[in-house]
Amino acid sequence: MATKATVIKMKVHFELNTPNGLRRVIFGLEKDATSGTTVTWTINFQLFERAKKTDPYGDAIVTLDVEVDKALNAKAEKAAKGLTAGQSAHALGPAADDAKAAEDGEIDQEDAQQTVQNTLKKK
Amino acid sequence: MRSKFPLRLWAAARVVLLLSCVAAVCLAQTEKPKVIEQDQVAGSCEGIDLEKAGFTVRNIRMDDPFDFLPWVKARQKRAAAQITALIKDKPFTYSDAADKALEIIENENFLPDTSDARVKFRLEFVTVANCMNGNVDLIYRIYSTQIRPVLSARPEERVKERETPQDPAGQTTVVAASPFHFTPIASYDSTNLLSGGGRFEFRPRKFWKLPLKSASIQGEASPRMHNVVAALEGAYDSEVEAGGGWLAHAEWMLDFAHYSLPTGAGDIRGGHLTANFSGVTKPLFNGNVSLRFGGSVEGGNRQTELGSLILAPDTVPNAGFGMVKLYGAMDSRFRSHIFSASYGLELGSVGAAARVDWHKHILDARHQFWYSLGNHHLLDVESRFTLGRLRVPGTVPLPERFFGGRNEEFLIANDDWQIRANPVIRAIPGNRFFQTDEGAGGRDFFSYNLTAAYGVWRATLVPEELTTDDDFKSELEGAITTVTSTLQNYYSSKDPHYNNVVSQLPAMQTALNDLKTAVAATETSHGDQFADQFKACTRAVNGALRRINSAITPQGADPFGLISSVLSDDPDEIQLLKVNQACEVDLNGALHDANITALTSRVETLRKAMTAEFGQIDAERAQKRATADLAFTRRTLNTLFNDVNIYSISPVFVFDVAKIGPFGGTRYGPGAGIRFELATTAHFTLGYAWNVKRGPGEGRGNIFFAIGVRDLFH
């Protein structure tokens, strides 16, 4: 008799588009239960830009993978079931801004990663 | 015989070994409580570190609800072949089984690119099962979909969900795939006999520089009839997360049609050129209703091979004509219901004249209800009520009068908006229901058609393991919640109070720049004194300034989120509140510099004004509007996930009532049949309806038969 399957990895990709249609954020949440007893959450953050709405989006201009602080695991679990308005605003606002600033060398990569992770804390 | 020393050594070794084993077990229990399958259901993989326990990959499987589509299947096969080569019959490693395998799946891009606005999301699961005899099976589940947000309220779309679920799920608008599409069609009744044909469509990514999306030609013919339509179509979709205007979708079409249809007593024929436009509003009234509207101009000719047909008064057998049509509809979609009512007005003239020789009014109302009795055994009930009235102040070509029967005629040539314009009764062959007191063709009619089907045998589109998985269901729902949240922010950004905040950004920018300059000048004059306080103040000012600058001239971010964050009191944020604390309280508390006090006070006054204004944004209203906009999308997703079958065989019960006037009589047509639907590949209905109150020259009943086959170029 077949037994219940056990999830060892799960990925959810949310696509967020800015109202002007020129920027897109893919906010991916990855749950990793491959290390046995511990669960690790990672945020895959990607920012895309285009000059005109009729142009296709090319490759991501910024890609950040942020391993979520274990203390935020419960919030990550909740966010995987849908981002709130505050989280969406943060992902498209400060997170995207800092990701771009880090890419341009204006701020440290760790600061940008922290801002991306802060998305989970938003209500 | 062993010596004493070796015996002692042996005993010591045993103790060390025993202690090592105990330590190893303890360590293993600390890090990984289970490395082999013990104390659990046989075959369960729960809590086992498969890599450390030395499992081997026995088998892999990929689950995608849309793998019945050849192009999805092809991608799945490619991915499966690569994953098989990577891990099958090899020692299990989490890196290969999860990370690398998912990378292969993502590279195959299971969600095709689309050219229109959709709500998109993707879920991927890697699961392990059947951990027995040192072997494990791997299952990869992918669920990706992209739904057009508003159009799903139309009853025409509901039929597509059932017959071709890949269309509403956004699995077909594949930009990179062939732009050519061909769909065979066939049907039978005793007037038209067996007819066959097809629809050929050319749908390139860009139609040169023309505002068009496709060119198509559709034809159907039998030894007794033909019907050909060639069309050029264009469309516009508003961005999903851009909210804003009331128009969700618009389309325009130029088409040429030619037909010849037998009536049993003579033939009616026509050819015409039509230009039409139609639009769909965003959902209104809390997301429960959307409106459609449109208009067309048409010119051509109508001809009749009279045979034994008797001409009614004010009716001509052959004529050129011009027509203007105006039409509107109201659609509403709930969890298990769709209601739609369309009204159409046709104003026509014989010849190219600016007068009204006839006017036609059509009301076409539809109700669809579906409910799963048991798991995916769908009871599907469709009712349709159509009313038509023709008034002739001048003359009218005979084919413009009402001819009824099994066939459907539509007021406009648009697959996505079908306003039925003739009395339909499946018990009478096509166009044979037309005899009235004043001659051939009705001036008034009504018809009511009930079709009920129950899926006795079926296979669910989404695997039952997923439809019963609560986590999966909530994550699926979460994707729509996320889009709703983004849309809510958009509507908040359209609030007048938000505009008032935005208008104060330049003043805040100036105030922060002035403060920055003043702090820098004061720092120079103080040497190393209060270095930490100066640093904290400068950092706070620079952070706030960076956010304000980005909000004024966005670099990579959306201003709403930036403003929301900089005005917040969240200590994790770069916020204006920190400027006052770092510069006025902490730094100037020691310096007592009047200029810095004045400048921080300016920043603080502006911050308070902006925060107060931002707080007045009606978030509840924005949330309601966003929820309303996505209501149809949420309901479509529910239908795709919970109701749609990959195949189903259903007994069908039909009951029709139709009346044609003046004094053409009322007919009743109960019937039964069978429907077979194989999602995307074919749908087939065969049945018989009895004409229980037949008129002169009419048969006892009619076999109705229709078949649709999938797009052969995919």
C-alpha cells in the first residue's frame, strides 16, 4: 500500500507588477526540509525592468537569495500562503529599491538582504 | 589459545566499541532522530535523513495537471529524462533530488509566455514516498496557471473551462510556439446532413504594426449547406495590477461571411462584411457583475432560393442591405453559477440608405449551474431563454426573419460573445422551424432550452492528492491573495490623500538636504566631538533622503511602498522618525544648535503632516475594490482546481420549448443523449429529441450530434 508522500522541498513564486507595468518583482519562497529535522526558508528575490510596456522583460537585473532567519520561519510559512498588502508594498518598494542600490554599489549587499527579509515582518 | 593480554585488549576494544556505538547512536538521535525506517508506517519517509541512511532513488514521477497537453507533455518528458539521468538508481542526495532537479524543471519553463494581462503563479513541490528496502521514490509536482482576470465571468468562458481547461488556465498562449492553429469541426442533422470543416487561425506574436492579434478563416459545409467566415481580430487588455479605468478588455473585428442554409422548403443565403467593436468592464458591485457593450456596422446582400417558401408581407427574397447593431450584456459569476443577459438592437435598411426598414430586438439570457455531487462528479445544468421581435416599417430580406430549429444563429460574429438570435429547438432539424400564419420566417419568437448533464465517469484534471491537500490549497489561494494585495496598494495610491503626500515630497527632499548640509558643516566645526552622534544623524538623514529621492524619481521600486515605509514607525525601516531622534534628540541634545533645531523641526513638521495625510487613505475601500477585481479570477481558479475533469462521460437530458409567431405555434422537445469530453482533445455530444407537438411537415424528432476536436497544430 502506498504511504503518504513527504514534502522535502516546496517553492512558491509570486509575481508582483508595478502599476506602470515597467517593473516586476518575483518574490519566491522556498521551504527546504532536506536537512532532516530543521526547516530552512529562503527568499528568491528577482527584479525585472523594461523600458516600454510593449517590450518583453529580459533577464532579472537583480537577483537576491536570502536565507530567512529561523526566528522568522513562522512568518515565512504564513507568507507562502499569500502576501499581505504591507508585504507586497514592501517587496515592490524598499526591497526593490535596496536590491537595486546594492547592485549599483550604493549600499551593502547584506543591508539589501536584510531589507528583503524584512518583507516577512510586515503586516 | 589466547594470551591474557590479548584478552584484555579485546575486552577494552569491546568497551570502546560499545561506547562508540552508544555515542554514535546518541549523536545520530540528536542530529537526525530517524535514519532508517523504524517505528513508523512501513514505507513512510517521515523524518528520515535519506541521504545519511543511504537510500537509492528507485523511481521518479512528475505530476502536472496539464500534462495531457502535448506541449506540456513534451517539456515534462525532457525534464524527466534529465532528472532520471541525474538521480535514478543512484544514491539519494538532497542536492540532486531537490535543488538540481527543480532547476531542470524551472529551465523548461512550464508556464508559457503570454502577450496579454494575466494573474500568474507557480507552485513546485518535491516529495518522497515509498521508503522501503533502501529505495525511495521521488515525486515532482508542478502547478502553474495564469488567468485572465475579468473574462472568466462570461458564460462562453465557462464552456471553455469544461471543454478546453488549458485556455482559461493560460497554458496555450505560447509566444514561442507555432502561430498557426487548426481546429476541425463536424455536426449532423437531417436537414444539413453530415457537415464538416474547420477553423484555421494565424496568431503571430506581432501582427506587423497593425492593431491586430489574429487572422482566421472558419468553414463548414455539407452537400446541402455551407458557412464561411474570414476575420481579422484585435484586442486590448488592461494591466491586472494597474487597476485604474473601468475598461478591462476591448476587442475589434473585421469579418466577411458567406452562407447558404437549407430550410427543407428552400434555401436562404447571404454574404456580408462587418466591422464590430466590443468592450468588457472591470467587475462592479463588489466583484459580482461585469458589463459588456458593443456595436457594429454591416453591409452585404441576402438572397433566397424560394422553392416552396411563401413570402410574408413586406418581405423581399433578395436585397442588398446595410445594418447597424448595438448590444450590451450583464454577466455575473459566483462559485457555482454564471448568469448572463444580453440585449441586441438591429437597425436595417434595404440598399445603402439612411433609413430604418426593419428593426430587430433580441434578449438572450443564460444561467449555468454546476455542482460536484461526490468528488468531481459534476452536475451541470444550463438554461437559456431567448426572445426576439422583428418590426418592419419598410421591407425586410427574407433571411432576416427568424428561422429556428437545432441550429444556432448569432446576432454578432464573435466566439466570445454569443447572442443567440433565433428560436432553438433540438427536436427540429436546422432552419425547419419557420412556418407562420403570414408565410415563411417568424416576426416574433421565444425559446427556452434546458440541458442537464451528470458526469458519471470522470478523471480529475488536478490530481486528487493535490485537491485534498490543505497546504497546497491554501498556497494556491495565496497566489490570488498576493495579487489582490498588490492591487489594493494600487488603489490606495489613487486615493486623493496619497496624492497630497506625494505633493509634499519635494519639500521634504529640500528639508532633508538642508539638514544634511547643516549637519555636515557643524560636524566640521566640532572636529572629533560627538562623532558617534554625528554619524548616526548623517546615516538617518541619508537613508531617509535615499527613500524620498527614489519615491520622487523611482529607480527600481514602486513609490507607494517607499512612502509607506519611510513614514512608518517600524524600527526595522529607514524612517523619517529616526531623523528627529538621531539629529535633534541625540545629537542636538548635546550641541544645542539653533539652526539644527529649526531644520529638524521643519523635517518633523512635514513628517507629521505627511503621516497624518497617509493615515487618511481609505485602505478598506482600496481592499474592497481589489477583492472585487479579482473575484472572478478566484472563482475561476476554484473551478479549475475543484470541478474540472480531464475526461468525463455524462448522460444528458434536454428539454426545449420554442414558439414562433405570428401563429406559428409552440413546440416542445424533451430528449436525451450522451456527452463525452476529453479535455482539449475532443468533445462529443449525441442525442435524440422528440418533437411532441409537431406542426405540419415536421418530423417526430431529431438526432443532434456535435463534435469538436482539438487544435491539431498543437
